[in-house]
Amino acid sequence: VLLGDMGTGKTSLVLRFVKGQFSEYQESTIGAAFFTQVLSLNEATVKFDIWDTAGQERYHSL
């Protein structure tokens, strides 16, 4: 779960990690977004299930 205040770069961080993309402007996440990334590290496969939460006050209950 990726948490943080609004406009701090949570979505930019996860998009860079999952898709290798970076945009100067990123629309705000509404509610939460879900991403998956699978990496092979040494002899193990690691699956990341990532919840990118909205930073607005009304979504702090997530």
C-alpha cells in the first residue's frame, strides 16, 4: 500500500516502477489504483501487488 499526502508523487513512483514511465503531469488518483509487477531476483520470483491510494483528506480512511 502506497500512502502519502496529495501531490507527493505516489502515482509517479509506482508508474516508474511498474511501467518504466514518468510524466511531468499526472492526473490525481481517485480512490485507489491497483498495479502488479513481477520481478526475478536471483533465483526467486517476487510479485508486487501495489495499492496506490489517493492523497486527499476524504480518502484517508483507506
